[in-house]
Amino acid sequence: TEWINRISKVGTAKVPAFHLYAGEHWSLTKDCAPYVGGICVISTGYGLISSESLVSGYGATFTPGQVDSIGKDLQDSQDWWRYINEWEGPMGRRTPISRLAKKSTVLIAASATYLNVIRPELEKIDPSSLIIISGGSAPSVLPDHRIVVSERLLTSLGGSMVSLNIRVAQYLLSEAPKSGLTRRWAEKKILDLDSRSTDRVKYSRTKLTDKQVVTEIRKMLKLDPRITISRAHRALRDSGLACEQTRFRDLFREYVGHQK
């Protein structure tokens, strides 16, 4: 209740959800817009919302280990998801995934963490009207709804593991027949793409502590004060050093913030 009161506060600047989110995954999600009847967001802060919903910037995630993580365990996160969706939402109405799936095929591209949070809702939906792309999920998770994808596909589609799910979804949408997506067609398309792909090259990179990462960030900013987070992270990896993308982003923003 306190959370809903805060994000609903009158006078808080709001923008369409389509323009709120950033990063590689969401950038590719935007590119899917011409192929679909509508885009929805699995939002930790707002529940399931249309990309057209007017929302405020917020800090909340189901990803564990972050300063703004929701829930102490999976059950806690699932409870949050159920409760937040009982609220009418920023548009004054909310359409659950089950109702969307009765109108047309629903394609979901989500990380294993988020998929597990909404899994109780998805288990009740007819598999023929739901296609799930979640490369990091265990084979036992929603096996009748989910299409198994591997990192091999990135050698054909490009990008990083962070964007694997949405890149596969984008590929399917761009190649979809006029009659629409079906699970059987999508599975065959993925198998064909996998057969044309190769194993990814495994790099042996030196892992860094937070302090060491900040030192590298300082060096890069000194050489190029306008360097973006994505370019800086790529430069770090190209130099043979390792830092997970989300951790690097947080350290970069924290360091830049302290310099202001």
C-alpha cells in the first residue's frame, strides 16, 4: 500500500513505459513493436502494464542481490506480483496475461528470475496460446509453454547473453508467417537456426573486485569523459578483464555520481 501510494503521488513526472526503460534488452523490445499488436511490461514496480502506460521512474527489481530487490525469496516475490496486480494500475484497468492469451498468441521473453515469479499465473494458461523464450530457465520450468534456446544462437543473432531471449523473440516475429505464431512453427524455426549456429568462443578473463573495476572506469573516463556505460564495459572485456554487466553499470553510475 505504501509503495502504491508513492508511485501514484500526484505531481510526480510520468512518461510512457515505452520510453522509461533502457538497456540492450529494452532497445530490442522497441524494435519488435511493428510486428505485434501490443507490448506489455513485466514490471516489478507496476505489475503487468501496457508499454503505453504513464509511469514514474522507480527502483524495484525481482533480481536478487540488488539494493532495490523485492522479496527475500521466490515466494515473497510471487506474493508481491500477485498483490501489485490486484491494484488497478496506472491506466485504471489491467488485463491479465490469461485474458490476453484468449485473444491471441502471447510471446514472452523473460529472464529465469522473472519467469519464476510469474510462473503460477502462466501454469494455468493453455500452452497452445503461449510461447515463452527464457534461455536461462531450467528445462523443468513450464516445459509445455517454453521453447528451449541456447547461447549458440547468439553466433547467428549477435549480442550478449543479456539480450538472448529478446533477440530470439525478435527473430521469430520478423520471420513469422502471415497466419501468425504457433509453438510448433517457432520450435522448428529455432531448431533450424541452431543447426546453422556454432558454439560460442569462451574467453578466459580476469575477474576484478569492485575497487579494481572502479579503477578501470576512472582510467576510461580520463581518456574519454563522454564514454557510455556500454562502450566502457565492452572496452573492459576486450582488454581481457571480467565484470558482470549489471555490476559494472551500477559501479559506473555510482562513480560518476560521486564526481558531481
